[in-house]
Amino acid sequence: MAILELEAVEKVFPGRGGPPTLAMDRLSLSVREGEFLSILGPSGCGKSTLLQIAAGLMEPSAGSVRVAGRTVSGPPPEAVYVFQQYGRSLLPWRSVRDNVAFAVEHRAGVSRAKARVLADAQLEAVGLTGFGDHFPWQLSGGMQQRVALARALAAEPRILLMDEPFSAVDALTRLDLHRLMLELWEKRGLTVVLVTHDVEEAVALSDRVALLTKRPSTIARVVETGLPRPRDPVEVRETPRFLELRHELLEALLTRGPKAGGHG
């Protein structure tokens, strides 16, 4: 069953003293409830634009977006957007605990004290027990991203929309966050849509990978990874299927760029 559906979505940006730019051309994509789907595409093809449209943060010029069967006209309550620049999304004047509590403290029936208790539970879930009284600027990049994840989870979303959330950390921290992300996804039954430029990341984490064409972007194809669950993001990189998919997707991105076609 699809929880997120984009149907014939177009996006046109007005020109600045020139003609308008067609960035997205009748793009259609369905995301199954409970799946982990990654979006790959050439640089500048509009991956982040697609995610912002899905999140209700940007209006499409044509077409529609539905979440849980309802047409999106603004940010849907079922979805939370995790930004690429996690450092800017955290509030530097609030403690780590209060940053996470911010996601629920304005909810009806949730007192400030209860919000802080809920925040501590989410910090424990992402491995940050004992850091609630710190401030974001006192933490490493990987720890700050864990805070951003904890805040997103505090909102109890059905869908996490993630815009290159691991791109600004070092390789070892990235693998550690991959393992955490898979653990959280499996335990909580989340639907995750991840925009990434990293082919290995997309294959290692996902059930399916959607490949975008060059601008104006549409879906070239959607590839089922067919990799087993539960999955270790390090061990899976040594399997023949992982290597096959990595080669296939890199070839598509590095040559002439993917063309619109069928769905795999």
C-alpha cells in the first residue's frame, strides 16, 4: 500500500530576466508504507526539490502529492523533514534535550516536563543518554545529526523525508549513522525516503532505489535491491548483489546519465 504518492508532478521556476526553467517533468512515484526508498540522480537534477515538494514545503507547478490518501497542500502531520545542514536546523541557544522537546512541547496535553521526559527517551534511542544538558555546538557533527534524528522521532512520524543527512560527516561516522538508521527504521516501522548522491549508501540502506534523469527530471527507473533484512550496512557491501547494483547504478550515473524508461 502506498503511503506517499507523487503523480505527474511538474516544477517550473520563473526565469530571472530569461525564460522559465522546467526542473521536473511529469514525475510520478509511489512509496510503499514501511519501506526504505532512496532517490539518486545526476548533480542538479532536482532531488532536493522533489523531497521538498513531497514534504509540502514547495508547491508543484502541476500534478499532485498525496500522503495517506490525502492531497498535500502544506506539510502533512505524518511526515517529518530532516535537513542536510543539521547544524543549522538545531537551535543553538537551547540544550540538546530542549531541542528534541521542541518537536512535542506545543502539542495539546503535553506539558514542558513531559516533553523533556519524552526527549530523554528519544536521546536514549539514538545513543545520546547523558548529553541532554549539552548544547549543539558542544557536540561533534555525528552527534548533532543524532540530535536531529531524535527530534524527528519525537514527533512520532510515519514518514521520514531525509535530504542527504549523512553527507557532512566523515566515512566512519557515516557508517555508524547508517547502522543506527537501520535499527530505528526496523524497530519503529517507519517509511523512509532518503535523497543521496552516494550510490553505496543508497544500495546499502534501501529496499528500492529511484533513479532520476537529468533536468528536467523524471523517474528513469526504480530498482528493487533484493538485499536481505535485517541488514548490516558494512557486511552487505561484500555481497555479490550489492556489488552488482553498485556497478549498475554508477554506470547509469557516470555515462550519459539515466534516461526515462521502465521500472525494475
